[in-house]
Amino acid sequence: MTKTDTTAASAAQNDTAEMNGAEMILKALGDLGVDAIFGYPGGAVLPIYDAIYKQDRIRHILVRHEQAATHAAEGYARSTGKPGVVLVTSGPGATNAVTGLTDAMLDSIPMICITGQVARHLIGNDAFQEADTVGITRPCTKHNYLVQDTADVPSIIHEAFYVATNGRPGPVVIDMPKDVQVETAKYEVRGSAVHRTYRPQVDGDEAAIHKAVEMMAKAARPIIYSGGGIINSGPEASKLLVEFAQMTGMPVTNTLMGLGAYPASDKQFLGMLGMHGTWEANHAMHDCDVMLAIGSRFDDRVTARLDGFSPDSKKIHVDIDLSSINKNIQVDIPIVGDACSVLRRMIDIWKAEGYGKQQPSLDAWWDQIAEWRAVKSLSYTDSDTVIMPQKALERLQHFIKDKTLLFPRKWASTRCGLLNSFILTGLIAG
């Protein structure tokens, strides 16, 4: 889970220079470590663009459509672990960003979207390019702000980063009236830059964790169903997931958002589950007697018919988002907490209680899984006339499995895309 660095916030409290709202936005973003903004200019954000032009600390990446800005910011957030920042104008600029905001909300991607708005005295008068951005984006954001006072800009920017990156990550909208961008005030981050009511629960309930570990230790057909929450929790969560799976001997399956959280080459990995998943993963989920769902939300692409989903299993659900628990599937042991924190406690309890020695044999369960694996659900028929996508990926994996990169990073530009394609085709043919 990405945590916002708030040390700059406390340092900025002593910096009380007079500046306009647009300059405050750039200073606050810089203090928070932002190095790139994805945006498309418009009349209601021109003061911010003037401020961008006057500095070289933060790079602006021009897109051709506001939706592209949000998707680019999503990619930035996924690859860097930092929130993606978007800048769009009022009205159609803000509404064009809704698709990306919704995607970020559903996929738990931290994003700050700064939208221009008409001047405060025009709000509600159907002014040129006015839209109720706060009302429109409320269902598809973690939180949103309509800034009414220039002096509040620094605190709101810092608080928005806290909300976007803590707990279950997601998008936050800051609607910025044009006159707020122009007016001046003293730059000051008030308080601790932590939202007054939003306090995600990180540590799970101790009694529930003990009960869950005991239930897993007694299981004959257990499974770990992990999702994107493992990745959002940070690299340590993935390491703890591997440690817990290997000490318990339990098979592991991932959701699409969770791929990469567990090594796909490991013998305990069953592949992705759901309608596009493997035969063995889906059968194991259906026939298990205890399921540990961690950082996953029982999406309909996984469950299909709710009344037919793993009907005879006891279900443990670990999620930092309280609203995700018992939303789709009723579970036996709900645990609200961060995946990393809960996994760490599960490992400690498993070791302390010596459950590895008391655990029933899982040999029969693995024998059954081996039968499902023998179906080879991902096999394909090769072709002499067409390069099959599966063949391309297999050949690529053969050449890069022991390498960090196939091609030098300096080649990773658009102009080299064709060259890379030719090289890859040669590897496949070779």
C-alpha cells in the first residue's frame, strides 16, 4: 500500500509566502513528490498552466483527450507506485475524465484529478462550460472537494493525497474555481494533512485472525484466493503471501488484478481463476472446504452465479475496505485490515501454535488438483501458417526468463517499436 510522504507537509507549514492559488497547487504537488502531470488545457485552468510554464520542477505531459489523461495517470500510478495526477478544464473537460476516474475507482488506483471550475459567483447559474463536477464524480471517486477559499488550497492538496493513497487506493477530485486560482493568500499547510474522519483500519481483529488460522489449519481442501489488494499493500505483502502459502502447503490462485502477487512458476500456483481462468483454479475454488480470500472482492467474473459459488466452503475474507466484505458473498470470518499486516499476524500465529505439525495431510487434495491440471486447459493447437499468440508468448518467455529486459531501455520508444516487432518475429521463427 502506497503511503504519502507527509514530511514535506510539516516543512511547508513554515513557508508562508504570498502566492496565488495556481502557484499553490504547483508548490503543494512538488512538495508531495509529484514529477509529472497528465493534462489537456482549457479556459478554466489557464492560470494553472501559466504556473506550470513558470517552473521546471514538474513535467506536464500533453494528451489529446481528457480520458487519455486519466488512463495515462493510471499507468503511471501502476508503474511507479505514486498517485497519478490529472489536470483538466471545467465542464466537458471534467466529464470526459469520468471514464478514467471510474476505472481507477474499480481497480483501486490512486489518482488526483484537478478540474477547473467557473468562478465561485457563477456556480449554479449554468455558466459557460459549467458542470456539477462534485455531484457527477461523487459515485466514482473516494472523495472530492470544491475549493471555496484560496487559503485552503495547500491543505486540500495534501489531504487529497492522503485519502487517495491510504486504505484502499482510489481517485480523488479537486474542483478548482478559476477565481480561486487567481486570488492570492499565504501558503500554509494547516494541521497534519490527514483527513479528519478517514482512518483506514490497518490491523485486523486479533480474535478473528486467530479463528481464521485455526480454521485453515484444520482444513483438508484449503485454497488461497488473492487479489489486487496484495499488490496495493506493497512488495512485502507478496513476500508474506509466498511465505504463508509455502508454510501451509495451500494452493494459490489470483484474480486478474492480483497476477504477479504470487510467482506463476511456483508449483502451488493454480493460475488465474474466473471465466478466463484455468480449469484447476476454478474447480479447486468450487470444491475447497476453507477459502482464504485476501485483497479480493468476489467479482462476478470470478463467482458467476452467487448461489453456485463454492457452496460447501467456509470463507475467510481479508480486506481493508469494509464495504467490500459481505457485499457479494456472505463470509464466515470477516477481517478488516491491510493484507500485509494480517498476513504477518497469520504467519506469527501459525508458527506459535505449531499448526504445521498438527495440520491434516493435503496429499489427497493435491492429487485431485493434479487430475484437474492434467486437462491442460491452456493448451493450443500450433499452426504452420499463423503465429499463434500463445506461441509468441512462449518463445518470448524462453528468451527472457533469466533476464530483466529483453531490449535495452533506450530502445523503448515509439520509433523502435517496429524494430522490436521484427526482432520478436525472428525469435519466434527461430
